[in-house]
Amino acid sequence: MKTGLLFDFTVDKASKTVFVTKEFAAELSLVWDAFTKQEILDQWWAPKPWLSKTKSMDFKVGGRRFYAMVGPEGQEHWSIQKYTSISPKINFKFFSAFADKDENPALPGSDWDLNFSEHDGTTKVVITIKNDSLERMEKMIEMGFKEGFTMTLNELENLLKKLNK
């Protein structure tokens, strides 16, 4: 396994797209499970001190995940992910939108495309987030998406170390 794992976060305003590449010192099957199984996902899909709380998740094409980011004061920010494509342990795609607590989406949203590959025990995840509007992407960035998602991926890295033992 290599040291000095890759992490890259790039914003391309012209294409309304965010590109994130992150390597993990873990086998592909474990990283895949961390992104696709509710019981693992809720352990890391939020920057501390926030928590991820999934109300429902059906990981299949046409299925969805409805969850909240729950803050330390109990505040809830809800989101919906609708799965549009799944190629097991290679790729999955979903449409993401903020929502209210009753699952009413706040459009526009963004299309997420996650690609997984493994080489010598290191798994690389390449995430492309295409936004429906530049305004939405800029709002996402202003809300601290880069910092929050970086912290979230670091939470995953720490969790994978524990699960790998």
C-alpha cells in the first residue's frame, strides 16, 4: 500500500462542475460498502460535529436515500439522492437535491458520478458533481462545501482505518 494518498478538489465554473479525487488505503469492496450501505454511510457522511441521519435508503436504480445533516444544536438540513445508475464496485450515479423534512426537493440539484478503482490495495474514488445551475454551485461553494466535504472524506479515511483492522 502506498503512502501520500492523492486528494484533489477542483471547481470548474464554466462547466458548473466540481471534481473530487480521493485515494483510500483500503480495498475497493470496503470503500464501495462505505458509500453504498446506510449503516456505514451514516458514520462518516457529515463533517464533525455534524452527523448524518438516514431516514430511508434503497440503493438500487430508481431508489433513493433521504437523509439529514444534523447539527450539534439539533438543526437538520435534509437532502434526497435518487440513484440513476449502478455498476457494482465500479460506478454509481445519483441526482442530489436539498429538501425539506417532508421530502419535497428544492431544485435545482446536481448530478453525482462516482467511479471506483483499486490498485495494490489503494482505492481511488473519482467524483464528478455537475450542477444544474451556476448559481446553485456557487451557493454550495459559499456554504463551505469544499471544507465540509474534505472533512467528510477525512472522516471516511479514519473510519476505513478502524474497519480495516
